[in-house]
Amino acid sequence: MSEIADRYDPTRVEPHWYAVWEERGYFHADVDSPKKPYCIVIPPPNVTGTLHIGHAFTFTLQDILIRYKRMDGYNALWMPGTDHAGIATQYVVERQLEKEGKTKEDLGREAFIARVWQWKEESGGTIIRQLKSLGASCDWARLRFTMDPGLSAAVREVFVRLWEEGLIYQGDYIVNWCPRCQTVLSDLEVEREEQDAEFVYIKYGPLTLGTVRPETKLGDTAVAVHPKDKRYRRYVGKTLEVPSVEGTITLQVVADSAVDPKFGTGVIKVTPGHDPTDFEIGKRHNLPIRSVIGFDGKMTALAGKYAGLDRFETRKRIVEDMKGLGLIDRIEPYRHAVGVCYRCKTVVEPLVSKQWYVRTKPLAEPAIKAVRTGKIKIVPRAWSKTYFHWMENIRDWAISRQLWWGHRIPVWYCDKDGSMHVSRTDLNACPKCQGPLRQDTDVLDTWFSSGLWPFSTLGWPAETPELKVFYPTSVLVTGFDILFFWVARMAMLGIKFMGDVPFRHVYIHALIRDAEGQKMSKSKENAVDPLSVMDRYGTDAFRFTLAALAAQGRDIRLGEERIEGYRNFANKIWNAARLVLTNLDGYDPARARRGSPSVADRWIKSRLTEATAQMRKAMDTYRFNDAASAVYQFLWHEYCDWYLEIAKRSLYQPESPEAKAITQRTLVETLETTLRLLHPFMPFLSEELWQRLPHKGDSIMIAPFPKATRKGRDAEAERLMAPVLDFVSAIRTVRSESRISPAVELAVTVKPSGPEVAGALESGSAVIGSLARAAITVSRDGARPAGSAVATTPSGDVFVRLEGVVDFEAERQRLRKEIERARKEIAFLEGKLGRPEFVERAPAEVVERERERLGEQRQTEQKLSTSLAALG
Ligand SMILES: [Zn+2]
Ligand SMILES: [Zn+2]
């Protein structure tokens, strides 16, 4: 037996075992394995990322599933990878350039992309290293990246095929444009700045409406009101002839719920060419788009006499002109947030430009059907409703992004003959005229590539053995926040290109919040940093906490004391194992086979079977918290609190060498099996201890997950043990309530509730006596002896003699004093909670806390009174 340290040190154990597992290839799934396949694809973290609490949570749950299935005899593949995260990554590198006083334009597209790749090689591995320290058993040999050659080929193939089938098209879309930088800005690149402005109320025939951007009036194609606004109902659907700066113009009146009837006059002008909301309204009502401001920030030819003028100059001029025509009702000062370019602070101009789209309706229909018919099962089921709602109202998907980092759109244009070519391979010359080509400058939305993840990572479009074995994958685990961004897209594209669903189950987990239920964020400083927590408490304690909290719902509250609690659990297991390991001297399994096990030996085996059954059931239905609770309750309360205590007696004062050997065997076998149950949750601690115990095989990671067989249950042993547990607990309670030192041996009479309990006590009373430190008398007629405390249990009554143990008079006085104190407290709390001003005004949690205190005090008072009565 190797030496075992007196306390658990995760920092020594964790890196050691992870390296061993990885080196021995345990994480690797072989396509030639005859075992049944089980596959999870990792939701690819951003390559720029570092491990945050949300990652830690989702990856812990996935690792638990993978380890469970791997042990349970499956050919388990956890497919890892990272996402190129277009906007986020480009932004990081642009920021670096900025520090060097450069822009991406200074470098040019090619050099900039080279620079991003360089950054990815140097810093992109952080998140992977951190996942390893979390214990993630991914098949790292298969690590993929959304921009690697294979996945890029998959992206091209999908684009071209969708194009060929008419499911990709170009259409107009409104974007954020910086007229100074001459570039489209993502929403991330638009900053909000408070500015003073004028709210100009303009007369539109019979209607009046306010605007801060009167120059866009030239691009109006409608006015809109809220559908329920009675004031304007009679105008809806009509066409108005409205006098304006360039003669009379014609405007439709539309009803749209995007209009806020309480803002301004409740009427808005609709300029689809220069406002994102108006653009959407325009789409809903088929309104024409008039672009009156150009990419240079100057008015276009459509602006008539204002053409060529700067947009802000036009704003002043048009107000003056309208004043002259009597078209201004009034002007009010107005302060509002304006979107400006993050780089040059120029006011951003929303402009309509051509974007690429995927037609989603034909893709969404089969994806809806897959969930309806149960081919994809969403857990918890409530999320299916949200999924249907979103998918049934799905809009076409704008897939082009005006970025440099990403999959460039595989479309080439010939300026000589105006032809356009969509191609799987790069084109150098026009296939029609051999003239020069230019490639579309946009890249694809990041979700376009991650939407292919379940099959692109397995080698598609090549027909690989991986695809054959592992597609469809078994389960996708993710938070509800990306159900649509990601899960829905994978469902649509998987069915389209593989002809089958990408996963059988989707497990949607909650999001982690702090102990007060607040969203964790760096700025609020309430974010739990997984790496520092793992450092302080050990990875296993952290993983177990996350699993124990993983109830199905929307939010999870994580406080540090929970993690501390599970570190104590880890230490408890360590200490239990130490006790077992230090008592194995002379252990001879052959001798154990010659005797028959005691009730306690049989009982703990039966309880282990029950815990195993509970765990398996919970794991198979994604109730991670129930699985964690099953192993926790068994290990802490049944194995440590009861069985170890009973076993000590047999180890230190054995009835026979055979009995001792059987106890040793039960201790070892039960612990070894329990460690296998625990392994998916606490991989490091379980491996460390398992290796020290007698075991079969090279690693707990690849040892079989325990099975619960019907013959593993021993109803008789459980029935015989019940009185032992009941009576010992009752005697201990009396001891603590009467404040009797644990060193004092008590005289106890037990009165069994029936002949069955009486039978159990024949062998059980000695165990009760030793665990409760009491001399036990079994009395079947059982009158209560004088001067004794009584406790009632389902197995019968317990009378604990207090005479000679307790100084009755002193104890009576103490109890009366305590009762008095409790009653005062009760009166005080009742008074407080009886005052409406307290109950109504104090925060709900304060009132709740006082109610709880009152309940506790009432219970205390009752217990004290019972004890006092027992003294006679
Ligand atoms: Zn700018
Ligand atoms: Zn050409």
C-alpha cells in the first residue's frame, strides 16, 4: 500500500493525471471501434476567448456526459474546436494596430489577415489550455478551427450548393456607414454619444410629426401610425398629397406596431433608405426606398436642389426653406444619443447596400418537423415552444459581413463583361472573357461556418469514416442564449446537407448568476473567475458544484460558499479513503469468502445499488443535479456517517478473522465502485484514490461505470438496518438536546414497534449500543422508566435514562431560562411581523428572513419544553 498524504492536494494530483490520460490516448475515439458510438461536438469557443464561468459550466456538463458514456462502454467522441469569431477577433487585432499608430488599411487586406493568423498562432491556444485544466476529455488530436482548410472547403461547398439551388441571393439591407472612414461598421463599432439637437415638428398635410433629422424628409416614402391609435385610424391606407419643399409629394399612410403612439405626435415619417426601423417598416409594407444621402455623406441627385450638399448643411437649409413655406409647426430643444464611428467619431449614416442572404423558409420547414416528430428532442421540453415560435417566424438570414477576417464570399465579378461567378475554387480569370476578376470583398457571418459544425468537423464534404460513425451526434449541450443563433442553424443546415438531423438531443441548460441572482459581469465585479476558483478549491470541487447546481431552468445562483462546501466533500472522501487504506493490513480476500457478510455489509451494498440506479436514471435524463445529489448523499451520509462507523467496530474488535476480512472487502469494494460513480464529476480525486485501492484495469477513466442489478438490492438487509438507524439517531438527538457529553455512556431502553423490529434488534442492539455509546435494553412491553427522556421513531420508542447523568435541578433551571429567552424572542418577532408598515415596506427577503427566524424560535421552544417535561 502506497503512502497517502493526510490531506488532499489538488495541485499535485490534477496536472499529473491529466497528462497521463492524454498521453495514453484515452481521449481518442477510434472509428474502427466495434463499440456503439456516442458523440458530442463542443460549442466552439471564440479563439480569442479565455475561460469564463459560462464556458466552465457548459463544458463541465459535457465532460460529465462523455466520461459517463465512455465508461459505460460507448465509443465516445467529444469533438473539440474553436471559432474564428469574425468581429471579435478582427477587433482585437485592430486594437493592437491602433497602439502602433496603424490601421488595417495601412497594412492592406492580405497583410492584415496574415497578422490575424499570427495572433491566432500565438494567443489562440489559451482557451484550449484552460479547458484542459478543467479536465475536459476532448479528443484533442481532432481539434478543428472554423477557418482551417477542411472547414473552409465545407463553407464554400455549402455556399455554392445553396446558390445553385436558388437559396442564396443578393438583396438590399441597411448598414451602419461611416462617411469619413468609407466603411461599414458592425454594431459593436458604433458608439453612442449624447448630443443636443432640435426636434422639428413638420406639417404633413393634415398630420404633424416631429423629427431630429429633417434632411431625411427628402427620402420619405410613407408616414406611419400605430394600428391601435384611434386619432389617426381614418388616414390608414390612404394616400396623402402633401406640400413640401419641392412642390407636392405623395405619401402613403401605413399602420405599424413599431410606432410608439406616446412619442411626439404618434406619427412618424418613414425613410426606409436612412433609418433601420424605417427600413423594417418599409419591408413589411412594401415601401419604395429613396436613398437621398450618398456614401460620401452628401445629398444624392434624388435630393433635387439639395444635391451635392453636405447632409448637415442640408438639415439647416431645409428647415429654413420649410419655415418660409409655413411647413414648420414648432421646434423644441432635444437631447439624444447619436451613433458615431468608434474610430473617428463621425456621425454614422444608416445606408442601404447590397448584402447576401440565405432564403430560410425552405430550410426551416424540415427543421421544425424534426422537432415536432421527435427526431430531435429538446430538453427541457418547454424550449420546443420557443423554438417553434422562432422558426415559424424566421426571416431570411443576412450572411455577408463587411469584415476582412472570415470566410470571404466565393463570388467573383468581371468588370469587362459584367458577369458574376460563384465558385468552389479560387478564380483568377473570367471564365467567359479571360479578363481580370475581383472577388466580393465581404466575408460570411461567423454563424454560417459554425452552423455546419456537427458535420464539417467530422470531415464533410469528404465521405469520411468519422461521418459514417458519429453523425448524427448524440446530444448538443448549450445555453438558451444561442438556441437560435446556433442550434436552429445547425438543424437547418444539417438536415439540408446530411439528409439527417445533426443531433438526437439538445440539452438546454440555465445561465449562471451570482448568489443574489445578478448577471455576472466584469464591470460589476461579481463574476466568478473559474481559474482562480479552481486554484483555490480544486477543479473537482468546482466541477461538482456546477453539476450540483445544474437544475433545469433559466437561472442558477452560484455563491462561493457552495464551492467551499464541495471542497469539504472532496476532503471527506479523501479522509474516508485514508481510513480504509490504513486498515487493509492483512486483508485476505480468500478469507473473506469463507464467512458470511453482516447485515451492515449487506445493507451498504444494497444502498450502493440504489444510488447507482438513481444516478443512471438522472444522467440519462440530463438531471445532473440529481445525479450529483445521489452520489453525494450515499458517500457522505450512508458510507461515511453510517457504514464507516459500524465497520470500525468490526475492524478494531472483530468477532472473527473472517468477519474482519469481510468488512475490509466491503469497505474496499464499496469505495472502489463509488469512485467510479463519482469519476465523471470529480475525475482527478477519483483517479488518485482508485489507483491506491485494489482495482482492475489501468485507469478509472476507462473502467466500467457501475450497473444497478435487481439482485444488488437486499430488501431484507435494509429492513433489518432501519431500526439501527432510527434508534441511534434518536439517542444522539436526546444526548445533544440534554447537553450530555459524548463521553458519557447512556442507559437506554428501546421498545420495538413490532415483532419484525424486535427480530432485527437481536443482532442490531449491539451495533446501536456501540454507535450511540449506550447500554441497550430491549423491552417489548416497555413502560417508560422514571426520569427518562423519550423519543419516538418509526421503529419504536426510545427511553434514555437521565437520572445520574443530568443534574435535574440545574438542568431544569437552565431549560426554564432558555424557554424564557425563546418566548421573548417569539413575542418580539410576532410583534414585528404583525405590523403592516414593516411587512409592507421592508424588502421581501428581510421579511422572509424574520419569518424563518420566528419558525426556528418556535421549534426551539417546543424542544426545550419537551426536554423540561422529561425531567418530571
Ligand atoms: Zn469613421
Ligand atoms: Zn469577363
